[in-house]
Amino acid sequence: MRAQRTRSTALVSLVCCTALVASGALATTVDQPTFVGDVAPILYDNCAGCHQPGEIAPMSLLSYNEVRPWARSIARVVKDKDMPPWDADPGYGPFSNDTSLSDAEIATITDWVAAGAPKGEGDMPTLPKSERQGEWALGEPDFVYTFDAYDVPGDGPDQFTVIPIPQTFDEDRWIKKVEVLPGDPSVVHHFILWQSDASGQNQQSWISGWAAGAAPNVFPEGTARLLKKGHALLGDFHYHPTGEATTDQTKIGIHFADPEEVEKEFVNLWVLNADFKIPAGDPNYGAKASYVFPQDVQIRSLTPHMHYRGKDMTYRAIYPDGREETLLSVSRYDFNWQTNYDFAEPVKMPAGTKIEVIAHWDNSPDNPANPDPSVDVTWGTASTDEMLIGFVDYVVDEGISPKPVSLVLGKLAELAEAYPGQVWRIDVTRDPAKGPEPSAVHLPKDGGPGGWYVQMGSLVLPAPIQEVVWDGNKVTAKAMIPGQDPTPLSGVVDESGALALSMGGGVINGTPAELEAGGGVIPN
């Protein structure tokens, strides 16, 4: 998918602190903080996971002599809350994996620098030791896969690659733990493990993520991810050159749960919008996606996902009684840090609750990460394209897995709200064994591109519809169906709003999307 700058999933809980320049000296008093007594414990707890030899951060912060030259920069980045990387705005959560520093910790560091960065007396605190015993911290995995060696150049832009794991299983498996062993942790910025769709090539659901300094991923007690029979896994890598060419050969270890151990499926939901077009040069283009839960659930974590032009993302819950609540706001989204936000306590969502994800992009020249501000940008899997996905991890209250609900019905309700009078439900038969299934056809009246939405595994994605031209109640267009030549379409809308659509010599009938109930959808 994005080859995420690369949570994935993606991503993931991050504990690095960073880039940091020398300080002036001022007199100290006995009340002023010292490195040994006050600052080192903060750095050890929040920064040393990345800032130590052999890890991805550009300098080690384990000793006073290593930290002292960077004192002023440390004070600046912690005061600006650029480090440790934690993009969530304050006031939400609480989140169990919150790596941000408290106001008191920030004050300790800035006061220490203002006092001349004194070392202090006494013994250095003990650096937290890794719990690893042998190669695998979680013990010997049930399934191990070693990726082929990957050459990372010494310089140049960050590199992103998605590598299929050819192994599949002949029965459903439950994943309860995932451990990632980077071959060269100095260049592996982060890694996401996906479950593929039936083709084995495209991401379908987030399994696990790893980032520099992070612990192995152990899912909540009694929960597990469902790996479907015949579906492959995908390794999604983000490499960061460090000045010296190297070769990485990452290894992953997976622990399976016995089915009787699993009380709840740890579901990865994609609240997505693939029907947007960001104008060239626009500094604040917005769009949203939504999803209605069809049953009572408990949300465990949230992971915003966009690409280089991503600016901000907000998750809102609209409850059946009309009450609204903001669950998460990330006003300074950074594609470099694909962060997942794990709630300290599950957030209960009764059936009928609508999750709304609102996102903005900066496609202007003022965005230093923008690959090309001169072009319009639409949905796509390349990092130079864009995405709007609000990942949600949840468990259902009743049963182990969510009850199956048509994915397209929820999409119809969302499109009807966004494009009234321009979307129809059309039942089509793609698999004779399954019979007719709903699809959504969007024929915009503003001259822009539309889409024919069908269910693909656990997602609803559109085949593009182009050259849409309306003449009163008549419409012509071309459907760009994968694997086929462009298919001409023509249609007529009657007084009731129904659409008679002609394509390939036949006529199929569509009903207005406004007639569909706003049912929720879930990947399964």
C-alpha cells in the first residue's frame, strides 16, 4: 500500500528521542537538575531505545560525554515536542504507549541546559536491560521467515519496499505474537506485517508493526489476529540510509494461538475514502471517511494513515443518542512516523455508533515533503499518491468475530451523504456460485471522475469511471474495469431517481443510494 514511509497497522509504538547541539555554561546551584540525578533517567526511559550504538538514531545518548555536545538541541526538540516522536495532540486517550514527555520532564531538561548542563555527582543510573534471552525475546516462534538480503545505499532518499512472503496455510490460523529481528537495525526505520488479499499481492489487513526501539508485539490477552486460509503475508519495509552502504536481512517470528485460546478476534478495520482528488497547489484540502458499527464493540487502538502530503487527521465518534466525541486528533501528521495509538482502557462503542475520520492534505510548494505540488493527486498505492485510511483495532462484545455485513451497503450510505443524487446501488453477479451482490456506482455531475465500487476481500474499492457527461437526465461515461478495455456506459434516470444503465449490450437497473440504510461494515 503506501510502502509506508515507511500500522502500519500501520504503525506502531515509537520510543526514539533525536537530533540534538552544544550548550553555553551557566552557574549551577544545589537545586538545579543534573545529568546523573535527573536527565539521564529521562533519556534512558524515552530515548535510549534508538539512541545507542547499532540502532537507527544518528547519535548515542547513553553517557554524559555523548549527550553534552547535543544539550541545546535536546532542549529545543523536547520543548517543541518534536522528540520523542508522538504526534497526538494533548487531551485525548489516555494511551498506554504514549512516548511523549510530561511537562515536568521537559522542564527538567530545559532547566538543566539553562544551568550549563552539569554532570552532577554520584553513580550513573542503570540502563534498562533487554529482556531478550537468546535470539528471540518471546521464545522460539511457531513460524519463522527470513527475507532475502536487501541492499541499502549509503545516501539518497528513504526507501520503501513491499515483499510478499510466499508461505500460505491450508487452514485458518490465529496470530497472538509477532517478533521482528532487523538484520541491520541502523537502517530499518520501521516494518509492517500485512495479510494480503486472495491475490497475494495487495494489503488487506494490518497484522503487526515494528519500529526502531519497539518491543515485540503481543496482542491483548485472549485476542488474536485471524490469518485466513490461503492468504499470504506481506513485509512492508521503510529503510533510512545512514551514510554507509549496508545490507539488511530481516527475520520475523510468529506465534500462533490454539483456537480454544482465542476469546476475541483482534479486528483491523479500514475506515477509508478512495474517492478524492487533491488539487495542485492546495495547502489544506480536506476529505472524510466514515463507518457505522453494526454491533457493540470495544476500540483498542487507532492508527492514522496518509502519505507525504498528509497534514492532519481526526477521529470522531457520533453515538446513537446524538452525542459526539473526538477520540484522537493529530494536527501535525508526519508520514515518517506511522504511529498507532493504544488506548489504556478499551473505548466502548454501542451498535449504531458512527466513526468519522476527517483528514487534510498540503499539496502546496510550502510542504517540504511534497513530491510534486504541480499535479492533482488521487488515491494510489505509491507513496507519491495519497491515501485516507483511519485504521481501527477493535473487538466485538458478542461472539468471537464480527457478524458479517455487506461492505458495500455501508459505502452506499457514505457516498449518498457525500454525493446526493449521483450514486446508485446496482446488483451484479461476479461469481455465479454467490449470486447477485450489491455494488455502488458513482456518476458525478460536476465533470469529475466517478467510480464503480465492489467488494474486494475485506475492502470496498472503486474501478474508475471517466469521461462522465450529463445531459439533463441522461449520462454517458467509460468504466475502466481492471483486465478489460474501457467499457462505454450510457444511462437514463427516471422521475423516481432510478437509473437504467446500458453497458455491453445489456441494461442493468440501479436504485438511488439514498434508499439504503446506513449499515456498518467490517473486514473479515
